[in-house]
Amino acid sequence: MKIYISGKITETIKPAIIEFKEAEIKLQNLGYETRNPLIPSESFDETWEFYMKRSIKMMMECDGICMLPNWKQSNGAIIEYGLAKKLNYFIIYF
């Protein structure tokens, strides 16, 4: 099963990279294949809309979503959660 990782990213890039990577490792240890929208080598100089479109495309390749603890503080993660609910995704809450 492929799981997309969702949480707060904007204005917290460096801590988010660590948090998303830790979630990725934890999910993989549980036997899931993961999709992490944060690529640490990126410069993050594109628009929020650019990253949302890319993230939603990545999410659509998955069977479930993992909501990180801070997801309710993120407009993007709220959108991803709503979409996951509408599509009956398997949802994991960390």
C-alpha cells in the first residue's frame, strides 16, 4: 500500500524535512511504500500553488494518507485531507 505523507510545510521547511523523513521511515518500517512531498535538495523557490499541484498529483498515486500532528495548521494539508476523505483513502494519524 502506498501512503502519502501530509503535514505543515510552509514556513517550517527545515523542521518539516526532518519530521517528514521520520514519518517516512516509520511508515516504511510498518511495511508501507511512501510518497514524501518534501525533497530535501530542493531550493523551495516556487509558488505554493506549484507545490500543491505537484503534491496532489503525487497523492493521487497513493492508496492512503498519513496526517502528521500539525496538519490542521496547514491549508495544504487540510485540502489533502478533504480530498483523501472524499476518495475514501485509508488514513493514518501520527
